[in-house]
Amino acid sequence: MNITIVLVIGAVMGALDGVGIFFEPREPYKIEILLAAILKGLLVSLITGLSLKGRSPWSHGLGYGALYGLAFALVVFLAKGGFKSVDAPYVVPSGVVSGAIVGVLVARFGFFN
């Protein structure tokens, strides 16, 4: 596994996932949320890369990425109060989709054999 490429994929996807917070004018912690999204992307990418074996098919990357994206999104969802929060339910589908994309990219570009 090429750790640099895997981490770059995670950081970029995490940043793309979190940059939408800048469109919310009432949010006071924009930078902190963006940094948390980048960290989440890094962790999902790294765990996905560690779960894959050598040149795994893209479908394995998609599955692992979606699974780990869901797990981290559920952590954020529950930390924000679950369904009591207005915007927390949107975190879960976004986490699954971004995790799946990360998984496909890691499976495709993260390994050189």
C-alpha cells in the first residue's frame, strides 16, 4: 500500500465532504468542522487501505469504504444528538457515499504491485 496516496485520497475527499459547511452562515465553527471532516476522510481511507489485500477489485474497496464511512458517520450523527439535531441525519448518507468513493479510489490507486 502506498500510504501517501491513500492519505491524500482521504484528505481530499474529507475536504470535499466538509467544505459545504462554509455555505451555512449561522455556523460559528466552520474551520473546526472542516478539519474534523478531513480527519474523518483520512481515517476512512487508511482503514480501507489496511483492509484491502494488494490489488483488490474496486468492488471490495467500495464495500469497505462504504462500511467504514457509515461507521464514522454514525459516530458524528450520534454525537450531534441523532434525530434531535436538524442537520445530523444528512451526515449518514454523505458518509456512506464519500466512504464508497474513497474505497474505490484507494483500491484503484493505493496499491502498486
